[in-house]
Amino acid sequence: MSGKRPRKAETILSARGIVNRFGKQEVHDKISLDVVRGEIFGIAGGSGSGKSVLLKTLTGLHQPNAGKVLLDGKTIETIGPAERASLIGVLFQQGALFSSLSVAQNIMLPIREHTDLPVPQQEKIAAMKLELAGMSAETGIKFPSELSGGMIKRAALARSLALDPEILFLDEPTSDLDPLTASGIDAMIGKLNQSLGVTVVVVTHDLTTLFTLCDRVGVLVDRKITIDTLDQLLRSDHPWIHEFLHGPRAQGAMTARKQIHGNR
């Protein structure tokens, strides 16, 4: 874990009493959470626990059956598209880049939609965001089909940063990547959080991401959410949480944590 904490625990995102159901199946039963400005907040859980549904609910892309989401003190449905775009950046699970557009054009899309900046300035911003995401500005002329899986994630992250959002929502940013590429993505997310002060909410099943990156983690189990630091969650006596955090795959993540942060 990063071990840092904002000087003042100011809440940037709140969810209260969130209920999500699909037909007769209830996925979330009155879930509540608060995300502190500047932290990296992880969301974990088993298959079918509704991790991505919760992320879509928090970003306003999915309307819950009950409950409300507050972003910067306002209910999310009352925030207009331009203001929401300036507050929120989203990296979707498969990148969701437009195949017919170059990488630079993909990054420029939200800029073009929500600002009146001239094209040369949009291009300059796209190049800057690519470099922030660990890619050369020259990559901007390529098309998504010419990129590796890791580069697609980085390009999508660059697009999510286009309007300098206050909070980033990342859906499985390291899925389908080899361990070396995945660790590079994790390191980049940590660097962006520290250098820009951007708040990060990350949905992941990658234990290394949870162990090395997140300040706190919300674990979705039995339609509820359990939120704490990883140190506290490791002491949980809930069977699923215990098995998840102490199983064979967790050992490698714990080793990675010690290599990065030492024995704490």
C-alpha cells in the first residue's frame, strides 16, 4: 500500500444506500461508501459480486434502484455533462478506444466535445497526456489496432486524463496483461496519484494491485461491502475475505508489497 494519507480527510465521493437489482436478482443491498480526496480506493469481490455495476453506478452511467451518489457534494444526476467530464475520468475494462480514430484523436474527443480550444492546442494536450501515461507523443498517430494490450490501456488512461479530472475510475486496468506490463500500469497509476493528486477508484481482481497500490479496499461479498485498510482486512474472519486475501495467489502479491513498501 502507498501508506500516504491526505492531510485533511475531505470526502470527494459518497454513496448512500445503493441498491442494484436485475430482475429478481439483487446484486447490491444498501451499499454505502465514502472516498477521500487524494486516496486510491480499491473495489474487489468475486465473480458476479457487481464490481463493474458499482463502478458504473458511482460514475452515473447506471441508475440504481435505490440510493444516491454524491460527487463533490452534488447528487451525480444533477451534474451536467461538461462539469461531470471535468470531474470524472473513466478507463473502461477493454479500453473502449474508437478503432477508426488515431490514438491522439481518441484523446482529443472529450476535449473537442467539452471545450472550445483550437485544434493545435488539443493536439498539444493529447501529446502531454500520452507522455503522462508513459507513451511517446509519436504514438498518437497510430491506430488502436496497432497497439499492444498494455499500450491500449495506457492510451485509454491518457484519454481519461484529457480534461484533468479530479477523480479517476479504472475498471480492471491490469486485466489480460502479463505480470511485467501489469506492474508497470500499477506503478504509473501510483505515480499519477502522487504527482497530480488525483483521486483513484479502481475495480480489480488483481491482488498485486490491491496489495501494492490501494490505501483502502471495499470488498463486495453477499450483496454488502466491507471497507478497510488491507492490514485490517487481512485480519477479517469472514470466510470469503480470508480465503481471497490468504490464498496461494495472495502470497505473490504480499511478496510484491514487501519489495515495494517493506515490512509494514
